[in-house]
Amino acid sequence: MSLLEFLVGLTLCTLLLNPLLKSSADLVAKQIQYEKTQALIAEADRAFELIGRAIRMAGYQNSKTRDQQKKPKRENFKKVQYIEVQKRAGYRGSDALFIRHELSDGIDFDCIGNTLTQERTKSHLALQGFLVNRRASLPKGTKANGGSLICQSLDRQGRLQNTTLMNGVDGLWIQEISSASGKFSPDQSLFKVSLLMTDGAQVNIQLERVFATRNFL
């Protein structure tokens, strides 16, 4: 085989293989993007579960405590902000959500899984907060893939503590909405929670859930 024939054959092989190699590379890239998307959705679902549970607990009053206080339930609600939304208080204009409630007679957990006891309360109220901060402790020159979703709670001395729940959160927004169907009681509140998840590159997903309070009756 002459050198010319060899070069012609090599060129033909290259022309035939290039589309196959490109298709394989595209499939790998799509698979990686799909896996990143699913991982971000799973993280968002975990965040929604924690936030939704906290919203449902907002304003809970233990009947034993209420009887000891000898005050009408509704009067207590007026004096204490059991659910508080701070607009544009966090990373990239994210909102912050703060929930307060009393402890039940069962086993209660805060947003990082600590068992709630009276030591972890202030004025007999547990605190669960959700906010987004700039991601900390990154090596110099490393590009951040969004911010960090923070759980704010009380430690055993009743002091505020911030714990990172997850990274890859580019935004958190809380909006109180009304029920057009009238399905919910006027004393209940609906909150739409939106999360923007990102891998810091190509994957950006905004997800939403709606949660209703249960204890403002």
C-alpha cells in the first residue's frame, strides 16, 4: 500500500468516525446534564419537605401550655409573629422565612433533625428559619454553584445557630397567596415557596410548591 492510499483511507475513516464520536460525546453530555438535574430536583424536594413541615407547624400551641397561660388563643397569635417572611433579605435578593411554634407532647424535630426540647426554645417557642447565604469556604478562584440554603434554629442554650442544609440554591422566594376556590379556612394562610436550583453552569431549574398553615384557627 502506498503512502497516498494510506492517507486516503485514514481520511475516509476519520470522516466516518467523526459523526459517531460527536454523537457519543453529545449523549455523554446529555446524560451528565440529566443526572445533575435529577440530583438538584432531589435536593429541592428535600428542602420543600422541611419548609412545608415547618409552615404546617407555625403557630402550634400546646393545649397544656395554653391552659396554664389562661389567655385566649387568638390573643397570643396577635402578640407573637409565628410566621415571618423577610423579603429580599438573603443571597441575590432571596427571601427568608422564620417559623415559631410551641412543642407538642410527641417528638418534634427542627430543620436539621435535632430533637426539640425546652432547652432549644426561647419563651417556650422553637424557631425554624430558612434563608440563602453566599456559599462559604470555597477555595480561592473556585466558581460557586449558587448559594447555600441555611437552617436557622436554636441550640441547647437557646442561642441562634446557622447550619448549611445544601448547596446549589440560587434563590428562595416566599409569597403568601389567597385561595380562589375558598377551599381553605379564612384563618389559614397559603404560601407559595419557589426554589431556583443551579449547578453553576448549564443547569438552572425553578421549582414551586404551595403549603398551608394548620394552626391559625
